[in-house]
Amino acid sequence: MGNDRYDVIIVGAGPAGSSAAQLCAENNLSVALIEKGEFPGSKNMFGGAIYSETTATIVPTFWEEAPLERPITEEKIWFMEPNSVVEVGFTGYDFAKSPYNSFTVIRSRFDRWFADKAVQKGAHLLTSTLVENLVYEKLGLTGKKVSGVRLEDGSEIYSEVVILAEGGWANLAEKAGLRDNINSKMLTIYIKELLALPQGVIEARFNLEKNEGCSIGMVSYPTAGAIGKGGIWTNRDTISLAVGGFLDQFNQKGLNIYQLLYRLKGHPKVKRLIEGAETVQYMYHQIPRGSYDNIPRLYDDGILVTGDAANLISGRHGTEIAMLSGMYAAETVIHAKAKGDFSKKTLAAYGNKLENTFFVDNMKVRKKSKIFYQKHTDSDFLISQLANEVAKVFFTEGFRTEQENINNMLKEVENIQPLSKTLSDLYQAVWHWRVL
């Protein structure tokens, strides 16, 4: 297995763990990076994109060597009804060249590469290794400090500090008393299908050049009225198609996520894009919602929590936040090593670093969004229905004056719900609604 003592043990070789491992190893700390999967990324799933500015903070000019799929030049949102779509989007051709904006990636490839960067710096990667519990040492008369981990086979590895980057379920963080038991109200659930198509076919159907990619967020229809979304991401020779949303709502409404994916594939707009594609792989994942109120205690004597395990997700920004939180955890550990003090008093610097980040600020602002969704559980459905009904009337040609068209559009709005309620909902949605 290797050494039985390190400066730092990191549990989980996803973006948070590998980011922390790389920086610690660069600063001459001995690092054990422990991954329960056969290889980093073998058990991970996300929509399909990483963001350049964040990733370059960890690995400058990463695009020159990382296993990337396509730089994203088109970002779209589809407001979907059963037989229509209102499309909103942006195309930026500058995003197809350095320093880029974002890339589609496949996690099984990217995470493996990212973890290997830490190994190249000196981290010791242990795969197919399950951490069953934490190991403690006494601290004073009544206290205790995390001093390592116990593996599934009963063996123990020791360290000055442990960084938990274990993902959304965060069993070790719960055992350490840093977070409460996870429940369905705190999670989202997603399923993704990877579909193979020739590179040229993808480019023709999505109107892309060879070095261009597309990201599409889909509202309302994919989740059959529950709060959530669907998504399409174009890879080099595959398409990532995903659907998911609030787990508690799926349970309440009796929705089957596999049936939702099958239903989405049958939508006329989606069906034409994936026609003839062959299924490569199905993936399933549960992810924290990313509420500021649900951020757990982030540190204690000899331990830090990062990434999904710390509920650090803001909208569609999960992977980049994981990388940054791993980096901030590593900076804190490096300082603690120099000081020779891994107490929670020293490790509290990690919490201070996070409090001053853009993503935690965003999470604070979005606290009111939680209340919005509690009061407006049908917001995605209504926004999409309103957009499609009004657009249908607007684009339907006939023997009508412009004033008659306007009156018909207003009538469609009133058919959905009272106009005053619609205007109030739209005003609130401007401040709180987020699909991605």
C-alpha cells in the first residue's frame, strides 16, 4: 500500500481532492489521495462542462494537454412544451480560441488526467480503496483530533490532517459530527446518457465547426412539472443528454427518472438531434442542492471538508467551486504545516477564505431563492408555458390586425392564470429564477 503516515490524507480524487492534492504536493507535503473507484472519475458524473478561468488557476494553459471534448461557443436555454420550443441563446466565436471560456468534458477522462497531475507533483494515489472511518488521537483531557483514516480492510493510515472531498453523501463528514444526516430535501437527482454519433453528424446537426461545442439547458418539459432541468452537451463524437431535479419533488410526484429520460428523448426537438445515436453509457448521480443554509461545519481539529461534501454548489457551478475549495483547503494546510499547528483555530482560516469568495457570496444572495421555489413550485412550468403560448400566437399568420394579435397574446396569458399573478410571478422570477 505504501506509507502509513503522510502530512495530509485526501479522501476522494474528484476535482476538489485532486486540486488539493496537487497544491499540497507542489509545496513538498507528503500526500495520500484516496479514491474508492477503480480510477478517478469512474464513479463521477456531472452535466458536461468545466470553466477555463477556474481550471487555469490550478493548471495554467490546461487546454494544451487535458483530455477535453469541445470549447463551448453556444449557450442556449430551451423553454419546452410537448410540441414546441422557445429558444434563447448566445453564440460567442471568441470562445473557440485561447483562453477559451468553457469546455465540454467526460469526467472519466478528465478526472483521471487531473488526478495524474497531482501524482506527477508527488502525491500517492490509492485507487479501489474505501475509507470506512476516521482515526482520532486524544487532545487534552476531553478533546480529540483527527489523525488519519481506517480503511475497509481494517488497516490505518495516519496524517497531520485529513481533507474530505468524498462527494455529496459525505458519510465521513457526518461521522465526524460536521454535518447532519442527508435527506431528500437537500439533494438533486440526475441521470445522463452518453450517445455516440460521428463527429461530422454532430457538427451538422448543431451547426458547429470542428472546434466548437454547444451547451443547452432545457426547462419544464424534461421534468414533467417538477423543479429541475434537462441538458445537452456536444462532445467530440458523443452527446451527453441529462435530466434531473429536486429529489423530494420527484418522490412527491412519483416521477421515475429513467422514464423522464426516455420521454425527453422522444421530444421532436431532441429526437432529431440524437437520431441514429448509439447508447455508450448510462450514469446516475445524487448532488447537493447547494444551499448556503446547508453548508456544514467546514473544519475541526485535524480535518477540513471541501466540494460537494461541503455543499459548495452554486447553480450550475459545482466542478469549478470544488476545484477552488480544494485549493483553499490546501493553502490552509500548507500554512498549518509551516506553523506546526493543525488545530481548528488554525484551520479556521479555510472558512474565512471561503466566506470571501464570489461563489459563497452568490449562495448568500440566493438564500431567498429557496423561499421563492417553496412558494412557486410551478415556476419553471409557468414560465415555459407562457413563453410558448405567446410565441405561438405571435408567429401564427392569419387574417388579423396587429392589435388583434396583441389581444390574442394577452388572452393566452390570462388563460394560464390572472394577469396580475403572472406579472407578479415574472417579477419574482427575474430575481430568483435559475434554470442552470
